[in-house]
Amino acid sequence: MSSLARVTPGEFCAVDADPRRRHHDPEFDPPRSPGPGPPHLLPQDYQRLVGNPFLAVLGLILWSGALRLALHARNLRFTLLLFACLAGIAFLLQYHCLDCGATGWLFRWRVHACDQVLARRRTGRILRFRGPVPTIQALLWCYLLLVAAILAWIALPPSYWEL
């Protein structure tokens, strides 16, 4: 014998409604949590950006040349001014978008969202190969330029470097 009572067609039986089929009442019921949906992907997953440190490296080369001249001339005001301007070289670090051609500060690469990036995000089409983020790219470029400068310093004669 089963534990369920049999109900004949003429009998009245008070049965609670199935809680899964109840309608949501926003006044009395707690808010429903969204079910497991697609994972939240950041806009950075859809960007095609290149880090560009070359303008900052050029600024650093010019700064070091001006510092050398200021120290050679023993000009304290100009030397202090150069050290004050040293922080401004960091703002010459840039990123470049391969989709729209925009260029901006490297510190703000995460907020760049052109039409192509937004379209890729809407369709959910992630890039197959992203590569490193633009800040790491710029750091790798700086390391490569540093190695090239060291090799040039080794290869060229000392008379080339004298003023």
C-alpha cells in the first residue's frame, strides 16, 4: 500500500500549491537570484591592443641628454626642473587599438571600448590568441630596447660615446 491517499473524483482535497510553480510576488518574496548563466567576461577579453613605449623611451633619451648637459654646466635650477619633469615621461606611454586606430594613455587601456570591441562582446566571440596585456607588452619592449642599447654600447668604440 502506498503512502499517498487516493482521491476519488467527487472529493475535495486541500493541497498546497507546488512552490516551484508559484508566481513571484516582488512585494513579499525575496528577489530571485539569476541562474547560472554565461560567465562574466571582461571587456579586455575582446580588445586588440598594442602597448607602445617608444615615445616615452624617446622622451627618456632626450631627458637624459638634457640632464647630462645640465650636470656638465653645473646648472642646479635646470637639473631640479628636469627631475620635476621626470614623472611626466610616464604619460608618454601609450596603447594603440588595432580595430579603430585610436591611441591613448597606457594607464587607461582597460576602459577603451570601440564599436568593434562592443560588437565582439555582444556576440560573445572571444579572440583566439590575445597575447599579453598592453602594460606587459610595453615592459617587454623596454627590455628589448635596453638589451639593444647594451649591445650597442659594447659594440661601438668608447670614442663614439664621448661628448
